[in-house]
Amino acid sequence: MVIDILGTAVLAAIVSSLFSYFISKKDDRLKYIVEERKVWRDKLREIVDNLNEIQYSGDGDDVKLYKTKQTIAELECRINPQGLTSDDIILDSHIWQKLNEIYKTEVYKEVDTTILRRYISSLLKYDWERAKVEVKGKGNVIPKLRKIIRLLSKREWDKAKAEVKGNSTPIFEGYQNLVEKIKESTSQE
């Protein structure tokens, strides 16, 4: 009887230790990702500021065009490269299309970075909302375990796959609507 109790206590200690280890690893990864995404958002804000500053500077058109193309080269390293070959907004395809238009421009007076700045602003907002959702769920272990158990059922699994495949999250839909509104408002100007 004492051996049974002792064995159960050891097993509980091992399970508890493993559970604590995995939770702390997950928290460390989440913290790292959140910090890196903050740096990424800060750099995007800086790029938007640079584009705005270039537009309203007293520099000549040749200098403005050079600085604009230099700034968007920095932007290219910060957005999803899969957007180059896709029409999917979640892959930043709309931003790549605008960058390609700017690269083809020979005269600065024909460059309009307003739409690009709005696209980047909407991307920042989308990422901020997504980060809040991810961090909010950080400490809720029990609801996550329940969700995993539900996902094991066939019906829930198929539903989850369809949601991921269709990008049908409320945050993504809001981002997609915002991009469409930016496109509409700039086509009417």
C-alpha cells in the first residue's frame, strides 16, 4: 500500500514537472516572438515615417526618387516574399503590387506613396490585433486542453482545417476589408 502511494506520488511529480517544463518553454517562445514582432512593427513604422518625410522634403525629384526606392528596398525585407507570386492579401500581395509600380516609375512626381503607407498601416494594425489575441490566450492551459480534445473529433478537425485554409478569422476578415476600402478610396481620388 505504501509502495502504491509512493509510486503515485512519483508519477504525479514527473507529470507535473513535464507539464511545467513544456509550459515554460512555450512561454519563452511566445515572449521571444512577441519581442521580435515588436521590433518588426517598429521598423515598419520607421519606413512609413521615412516615406512621409521623403514626400514632404525639399529635396529634388531625383533625390526623392532615389530615397523612396532605397526605403522600399528595406520594406521588401520586412514583408512576405510569397506575395510576389500570389494574389493573396495575407501574403502581402497588394503591397508587392504597389512596390512594383513604384520601381517602374522613372519620375518622382508620378510616385504616390500614400496607398503604400496606408497598406503598411493596415498591416501594422492587423499584426497588432493578431498579437493581442495570441498573448491573451497565453496562460489559459485548461481551455487549450479542451480545445485540443475537441479538435480530435473528426467534425471539429475538418472545420478547423477549413477555417485555416480559407483564412476565415475575424481579424483577417477585418484586415481584408480594410485593404479593399483603401483600394476603393484611392481609386476614387
